[in-house]
Amino acid sequence: MHIELTEMLRCPEPHREEMLVLSTGEVKDRMVRSGIIGCPVCHKEYPISRGIVNFRRSRERVSKESSGPRPVYAPPSPLPSAEATSLQALLELSGPGGYVVLVGAAVRQAQRLGALMAGIHFVGINAPSEMDEQPTLSLLYANEKVPLRTAVARGVVVGADLATSPWLVEAHRVLLRGRRFVVENEEPELPIGLLKLVAEHGLWVGEKR
């Protein structure tokens, strides 16, 4: 996890948003490889291991259990890696800076998008098992609650494997107004507050009002 992402994180518990506290273990090139993220409101602590923040399990649970396997999602992304340029165009981002959130299978697009969109950091939520963190990609595990503060993302792409109502509502919450919302499903069950732009080739593209 990139150390600067700490300011954008929020506890997934149902209470007010508050900046979380980072206690670092190993840090390499501004990427936190191990440590603890703590919530000052509910006092829960979440572990960072192999650079991935696990909001699914508190520090207390991890101490009682084995680390377990990474989550695996079978459905492939309908957007081939070779077409990352198409996704870049759909996101309509101009200029560097900020965060783009990729959910589920969409995290597979991070490396190629990073090559096309310099200066943007990608946040992967529940990435496929083969994915590892990269200098331009931070990975988080979560349970139907994106552990990011409201309205922080310049763009959102939700993979076909997690294109369900809870994740779509959360993806909408973290997106900035006027920014692009892409779903790898032409007929998703969408939250209120999105303007449809196009739905074709396995993708739904809209804009947050």
C-alpha cells in the first residue's frame, strides 16, 4: 500500500468517517509492506501483510487464525488487456494525480492503465489471486464496503465478478461528482445518481451527477 493512501482510507464499520492511523512495519520505496491500520473511533486494527491491507479481518482475528488463501474470483474480465486504451478513453481522465478505484477482476487492468495514465495511483479492491501490489497499485481486501473515504476517486471500474448492488453502491460513494463510472456488465443494478452515457461491448459507462 502506498503510504499516502492512508489519508484516503476509512474504517468499514458503520460509524462516522475519521482518518485512520498507520503503524508501519516494513516500508520500501513509499510502499508499506507490513504494519497495522487502526481506527480512532471503534479502535479496531487491520493488518497489512505483503503490502495488502486486510479490512476483512481485524488484528485480533488474525492472531487467532492462519492467514488463509487469497480470495479467488472465476469470471474473467470482458475487456482484454490489449484494450486498456479503450478503458482509458472511457474514464476520460486528463492530467496526472489522484486515485482510480478498480474493483474485483478490473484490477487486472492496473498495469496497462498505469503505463497509459502516468501520475495516477490505482486502488484495487479484492483483486484476483494472481495480482500483487505495484508502485502504482495498492491492494485492499474488504467485505462489501470499500474502505475509502467518500468522494476521493477520479474514476471507478467495477469488474464483472463484483458487479452486484452492494459493491456498485460503494463504488458510487467513493467517486467524485462528474467523474466516470464503468461497470463490466451492460445491465447492472445501479444506484441512484448516475447519468448513463453508453452500454455496449459488455460495459456500462456513466457519470456521477
